[in-house]
Amino acid sequence: MSNRIDVKKTYKLFINGAFPRTESGRTYEVKNAKGVFIAHPCLASRKDLKDAVVAARAAQAGWNKASAYNKGQILYRIAEILEGRRAQFVDEIVSVTGVTKAKADKELTDSVDRLVWYAGWTDKISSLSGALNPVAGPYYNFTIPESMGVIAAIAPEAPSLLGLIDAIAPIIVGGNTVIVLASTKAPLSAMSFAEVIATSDVPAGVINILTGKKDEIAPWMASHMDIDGFDISGLGAKKHAEVKTVATENLKRIYSFKSADPARILAFMENKTVWHPIGL
Amino acid sequence: MSYYGLVDGTEASLKKYLASLSGVDQVGADARAAMLATRSIKAASKRWAIDTAISMVDLTTLEGADTPGKVQALCSKAVRPDPTDSSVPSVGAVCVYNDMVGIARTHLDLIGGEHVGVAAVSTAFPSGRASMPVKIQDTQDAIDAGASEIDMVIDRGAFLSGRYIEVFDEIVKIREVCGDKAHLKVIFETGELVTYDNVRKASFLAMAAGAHFIKTSTGKVAPAATAPVVLVMLEAVRDFYAMTKVRIGVKPAGGIRNTKDAIKQLVLVNETAGPEWLKPSLFRIGASALLNDLLMQRMKMDDGYYASPQYVTID
């Protein structure tokens, strides 16, 4: 008989490349499909959101300046590391959601493939959406998509990992930084995914992950003046009107998506048009 | 100059005076400063603290790249920190290099900022490495250009070598140049003084020599205005008041970047020197980035949601 004590993991937030506990000290219970207690993740507060926005804002200029090639490398690196930790993620998804191992394995495969797919978009999105516009004069006139800034996102309840990746990846492909609220019922794979991010050369502050209640945090995300865009794909439809009303104060761009799509990347980019004299 | 009857101006009397000072309990000072930093501030007090802190800011630009335009913009911000809200008080003063004093004074008077002072850094700021005639001329220039406050640096080399009388004489001479026209703030550069004992010693030396204010740092050396250093200086002015019934001001400068830091400073003042010191004539905060954070916190308290740096000026 082993007399070893179980080593249980504490699930914390991921802000500015570090794993702090929520400043509020609040937690909530996560149970599996059969009602058995699994973990006590953090119940993020408004101040945690504020700290995450400060980190995301500080990181945005540097991330935006990284070359498309470098951004693609880093996204691909996340996929590599995630692939290497397949067993841990499959176990976590099975234990929390109660799906079969085969189904969890499929979600992991889809998640890795989705990251690779987004990695490929980093150096192609400006070709897809940019243009050389015809103008009546001796000028080149370019339109190119540029990052919007700091974006908040709410990941769907399920699939908890694939949905999280769909919330994060398109936003950072465009050079934005992100604060994402993970699935409330199944946040464990999100917090383990934070460990993947922390070891994948993603600069601190580019991706920040919170866990908590959507109805509580969504209005704070909508009202924060320093968040430029908000992906509410994972927020219940009943809450959409309230969030959009709050966000009118700061003209925040709000979008909701049903699937992975290059439009998700372009939603949080703004078009910049440049005039350049020919012959100079 | 009476030196408050504490010293008679000779080296022997100065040494005796400094030797009579008690030492600082370093562990105790660190612990007390850390304890005071944990005080919770309720919303109503916070609102008062933010406005008080704004009125205590010495809005500072001390860059080699300063231009008249930048100084004028800073002056406009000093008078009306938030152009959209006239209930925000003006800051205590603007703090600039010697050659910008005239530009700052003229612009302040032009835009209705007569109540905002101009502080000039002086005596070969930030190193203090120049001859005495140069330091005197430096100070005289600033006063002639309209400076109402002189922020002088001490010769840290002399102080650390134990040549206290040189430091004392310098402060006395600069105070004579200031006369009635300008308040004198004496900068210790506590980051270079190594120990809290030295900070206490420098505080008493400067106060006896005639300083109106004692100031932690130039802002060019880290660490600057750490909480324990400010605590030691506040204890010094409190003890000096007990000895002489004269209130000397304190100015922490450098490293105070957000509202939380500023409020911690106010708590230190209230709990150490006392509420009499909670006014711009006896407590100032030397800062540049701090003002924007104070304004953003103020907006947050008014509007109920977090503000964005896009709504305050880029300095």
C-alpha cells in the first residue's frame, strides 16, 4: 500500500505570463457530469479583469510589431506543446465533462489542428483582405488590415478546449492581445492550456485567461474603456442585448461567431489606407 | 541665520548635533511601512485622497529632450489636469530644468495659472558635481527667471565621506540665495545614501541648515522614494517639529506611478507626521506618470467603469 499523499493541482488565473490567485480570494466548485467534486478554480473579480487589461495593453504594441512570420511560429509552437501534453488534456476533459476517451481525443486533435490552421493565417490575412486601390493620380494607394488593440472574449461552455482556442487564436493572429473568460463549467483544460501558453514563447500579457461567472464578468468587459473589441460567442443569447447596451458608451466592437472562419480574424482588425507617391 | 539654536555653524557643533541623533531601526521601519501599506481606504476617503494627491503633485519633466513646447503643454496640464472637468484641482507646481523656468512661468501666468508654482532643479542637478560659484549662479538664474521653489541636490560624495560641514554650508548658502523669494527643497538621493541612519542624518542636517522641504530623490537613481525611506524622513520632520516647533515639508519623488502608491504615501504622512502635513505646503509628490493614473482613477469613480489611457494626455 502506498502512503503517498495526493498532489492536487491548484487552478489559478493566467495574467501577464504569471499564475496569480484572484485578488478577491473567491473560488467556486467544479463538479463532473456525475456531480462529483473535481476542483476549486478562481472566481475572477473586476480587479482581476482590470489587471489583465493593464497587462494586455502593455503587451499589445510589442505583439503587434512582431512579424507575421514570428506570430505564425509562436502559434505553431503552442500547437506543438499542446500535442506533447495530449494525455493530460484528454484525462482532464474526460474527468470533467464525462465524454468518452475517444471523443476527448478527437477534441484534442481538432484543437491542435485548429491552432496550426490559425498559425497559417498570420502571413496570409493581409493578402486576403488588403488591396491596392486604383486612384486617379500618381500614387500607390494601399489598404491593409491592422490590429484593433485589446480584445476581450468569452469562450463557449463546450467544447471547452476547442472553443477556448477559437476564442483566443483569431484575435492574436491579427496582432491584438486578449483577455479570455474560460468555460465556467469546464475550466480545467483552459487553465492547463495556460501552462502550454506559458511555455510556448508567447510574450507575457498577450494572452490572459480568467475563470469565473460569465454573467458577472461580461458587463465589466463591455464597460471597460480600455478594451477595444469583444467576442461574445460564448455568452448566452439572453445577455447579448445588455452587453451591447453597456458597450455603446465606449463604441466597443462586439461580434459573435458560430465557427472557425477567417472573418473571426478580420472582425478585430481595422483597415488602414496609405497613400504613397509613385517614383519616390 | 540662527540654525534654530541647534548648531552655531561650526564643524564641531554640527558633529555634536548629528551624533546626538538616535539610530533608525531598519527592520522596524521596513515592517511599519509595510504594515501601513495594507490600510484599506473606503470610497469616500479615496475620492478625497485622489484630489489631495493631485493638488500635491509636482508635475515634473526633467529630460535632456525637453522643449519649450513640451514645458508649455505640461504647464497647461498643471493648471487644468482634466480639461473636461473643472472640479479637478491644479497641481502644486511644475518642476523643470533651470533654462525652462522662464518659459514655464510666462506660460502659467498667461493661462491663469498664477497659483501654480515653478520649481527649478538646481546646484548641478542631478549629480551635484560643480563648484560652489556655479551652484550659486545656477540657483540665482532660476530665481531671476521666476522660480518660486528651488530643488537643490546635496553633494553625496561629501556626505558619504563624512564631510558634513561642506554639505551644511552649501545648503546654508543656497538658502541665502533663495532669501524670501523661493522655497528651498533639499534632495538627498536616498538611493545613494545606503542606510536609513544616513537618511535620518541628512534630514536633520538639511533641516538645521534651513531647508523648507526635504526631498528623497532626483528620479534618476533607483531605488527612489521607497515607503520606508519616506517613513524615516517623516519621522525626522515630526521629531524636528517637537524640537523647534517648525514644520518642514517632505517630498518623495521617483517611482510613485499609480494612485495606489500615492494613497500609501498619504497614509504614511497621516500616521507618521500627522494630518497637519496633509497639504501641498508641507507634502508634495514629485511625479510625471502619476497624474494620469490619478485622473483615470477619478474618472472611474465618477463613471463607474474603468477608464482608458486614451482619454488622458500622452506626456
